[in-house]
Amino acid sequence: MSEVKLTIDYDQYEAGRKMKELLEELANGPEGRELTSLIIGDWGGSYENDSGEIVETLVACKDRFPKLRKLFIGDMDSEECEVSWIMQSNLAPLLSAYPELTSLTIKGGSGLELEPAGHEKLKELVIICGGLGKNVLSSIGSGRFPELNKLEVYLGVEDYGFDGGLEDVLPLAEPRRFPKLTYLGLKNSELQDEIAIALADAPILDQLHTLDLSMGTLTDKGAEALIGSGKAAKLQKLDLSYHYMSDKMMLRWKQSGLNVDMSDQQDADEDEDYRYPSLTE
């Protein structure tokens, strides 16, 4: 696999260098035709310049990246740009431009759209952010993704962009919506208990090997529904890492014999107002 990561550092940005130029140079060189994985890091002033120009350039260069299968837009750490500051745009044109794409990862939810959403061959869709808009959830839920086997979304908190409720999240867990889905991650949420309770006996669990409810504010309340679920017991893996479960509940999970990740325990006695998902700002 040929993989390239493109990044504009501070000095390049100050000198006027643009991600568009790096993409065009890559597309015009011999490496472009063999490229299978492309990672777009900081595109320079990502907190004030959205990804729109990057999308336009990638669409224009689509014929020069014939083997591209994996795409990551926004791979940057907090020193480069806090996740909640990353300015995204409508990335749906990339799905149309690259019909052979199998994996799309997006980091940053500010300004993000996926409309219209849908792809005949995409197997993996991951959105990493501190707050995901319900418009994006709706687009994914109404889109056609017949080959999708991994869906992982960081839901986040209201202060950083999550403007929905449980009713906006649960359509993603309807079993007929993504017929080949085996990994479902509805994570990093301030609604983690409500999600756990709603999914504990949901039909979607019959087709999953992994349910990922990590990085959120899960407490014994949500865990109680899961530990008593016959459907959850059949999962190959249940990821509950970064949680607010008590020692007593963790012991019950250990005694269950199930493959449950309970790492990164937070203070279970913390007041509800001070429980936060792992990734916000």
C-alpha cells in the first residue's frame, strides 16, 4: 500500500503555501497513480479556513488518483488545532468522486456536512469530533451504504456541536439500514447511558461482533441494562473504556466472563454535572 500524509506547518502557512498546491503536486507526480491511502493533516489555519478547497481539489484530481481507497481528512493533534476548532465543509462530493473508496475518516465536526451521503463500496466510516451535528447523523442514516461494516461516530457534547438527542442517534442502529455492519461505535457521548439502555436488547446486536460505547459518560445505570442483556452477551467485544462505572459494577463484568474493555475508569462518585466525554474541545 502506498500512503502519503500532507501537512502545512506554521512556517509554510505564513509563507503562503496551500494544501491545494501540495495535492496538485502529488497528483501530477508518478506517486499519485499508485497512491492507495491519503491523509490530509493541518491544511494551514484549519481553525479559520475550512476544507472546501481541499474537497474541490481532490474532486478535480480524481482521475489522477485511480487507486485511492483510504482517505483521512483532518488528521491533526491538539497542538496543531483543537478538534472542535477544525473547520470542515461538505465532504459528500468526495464520495461521488471516488467510487472505489473503502475507508473515509473525518476529524472535526465544525461546519461538517455529508449531503447527499451514500457510497456503494465504502466499508468504513469514522467521524472524530467533540460534537457532531444532527444534520450529519441524519445524512448518514438516510444514505445508502450497502457494504459498510464499520461505523464509528464520536457524538460529543452540546457545547461543541452536538445538537441532537437520542432520537437522532438511534436510527443509525436500525439493522436493515446497514446490512453488512459488524462494528458499531456510538461513542464519546454525554448520552452514553441512554444509548446503552436503548441498544441493550436492540435487534442490531444480532449482526454485530463489536459494540463500542467507549469514551462517554457511561455509569452503572447504562451498564446494568447491558450486563443483563442476552444479546450483548453474544457480542465478540463490548468496548466500555473510559467510563464512570463503580468498582462493584466492574467486578460484575469481570465475573461475567464476557470480553468487555473497562479500562480508563473515571471517578464514579463524580457529580453528574462534572462527567464529561473523553474528547470535547
